[in-house]
Amino acid sequence: MALVVLLSLLGVARDGAAAPYPPLPVGDDRGFLGNLSVPALAPGQSASLTFTVGDPLPTALSDAALTFEVYAFNGFPGNATGPVAVAGAPVLSNATTSGSSVGVVIGGLAAGGVVHGSVGVATASTTPSGAFAVRSALSFSSNGTEYRLESRGWFNASTWADATELPNGSATLNLTVLGVSGVSPETAIVVSASSFPTILAGVLVAAAVLVGVGAWIYFRRGPASSSGVARPPDDHQAPSAFGKSRTRDGD
């Protein structure tokens, strides 16, 4: 049940067509951002959201910048899902700022290079039990061209459906419709009060890990077309914490 709850998370998202970026070769985007990990927390506790940023391209990256944002909340018990509008929501932080959204300057990265990083995560004594979805975005320049990757949480339901479903219902991935160069993973911060059953808390933690892995991108095989459209493999993982069967925002 907890996994179903977590996979149903949905927040306010934008129309991806508003800011077009050139699509990257299909499969390359999985190498840019990964290893998202944050431990389950009790109200009032703090930890770190860790990650790696890599350059799978044959050219160096410059001006790389990463953004994380807490954007949706699924409370438990009750399974009430929606935008983060609760008192005591987790706060993200870096060396200079804190809030629901935080940026990380990566700078330059050599071809094939990898850097490890983290942002702080703090909860309050009033933070409610549940899962707080965290979306990601990565922008950079390579060989004079600007690119941007965004996770599922930045797109509304209709835009995502247009980009990932063919008229016959088959799965696809059209980066041109999304207006981004690729899709990045996202994760969730699981907060469990001391009254939470231990087993349930463990299931939520496992679900959060699955979100981080499943969000990795599931339409990832074969060369990309010039339009940014790609066919998926027969077996795939969920693209995010949300699933792909919703017909409207809030499903």
C-alpha cells in the first residue's frame, strides 16, 4: 500500500513546451544525474540528500547547475496527495541558502568525469508523516550548446501524456514535446513519526529507493531520432514517483 501511495505522488507542474532544448541521444541522460539517496527521517531530524553528476558525452561540460525542489506531499495515514502546503515541510539547504528549492553549482566537468555531492535536508518537530516528493533539474553547456534535463515532476499530466503515449496507447518518449534534452530521476523524503509501525516505515523507505531508481528513465534504448522521439524497450521501469496512467493533475 505504501508503495502505491508513493507512486501516486503528484504536484504542480509546468508545460514542458515552454522552453525547448535540443534532445540528447537516448540513453545518455541516465549518466548525468544518479545515485539519489536520502534516509528516512523522524520529525525534527536532519540528513543529506546525496547524488552524483557525471558527463557521459565525449565533450566537457561547463556551467553545470543542479536544482532540487520539494514539490508534493503524500500524507500517511490518509493518503492525501497534493502540493506541499503543510506546516513543517522538509527544508533543503546548501552552503548559502535554504528553502523548498535549492541549487548546486557544479561548474565544469571533463568528459567521462563524475562528481559526488549532497544537499542538506532538515525536518521540524511539526513535520507530518508521509512522503515528500523531490524533483530535479540539471542544466549545462557542451560544445557551445545549452542543455537541460528535468524530472517527471516538472510537467503537468497532459503534457507528460502527450510526450509518452502514442495514439494507439503504446509507450514512447518525445523530448521535443517536453521541451527538454532528457529526463532526470527524482526521489522522495520519507518522514515517519515515532508512532509509525516499524515495518510500515521500512516499506516507505524501500519505496523511496524504488522511486529514485525507477525515476531513472524507462524509455532508454536505441538511437534518438532527430525529433527527439524514441521507442521504449519491452521491459521498463516507471519514469518517476507518479506512474503514467493518470488522465489529469491530482490523479
